[in-house]
Amino acid sequence: MRNSYSLTFKRQVIQRVLETRDANKVARENGINTFMIYRWLKEYRKGKYQEFSI
């Protein structure tokens, strides 16, 4: 079964990894796979999770 994570959750995880620079620790804290975090970071750096202001 595939998990679905909210945009808010992804942003929180990304922010935590950027602060701590420890994706393994953040993955353990949140019960998710480290490779998922690396994927989200890659997408974040490409602008996928940026907030838009009107």
C-alpha cells in the first residue's frame, strides 16, 4: 500500500532536514524512508514545493 503525504508535511520534513542536515535522523523521527526524503529534497530544489503568493 502506498502512503500519501500532504504538501505541508513534505515542507516540514524538508525544512527539518535543511536545519539539521541529517536526513537519516529526520526519516527515523517521522517513520519514513530516507530515500523518500532525498527525492523530496531533489524536487524541492527544482521548485516543486515552493509557496506561491498572489
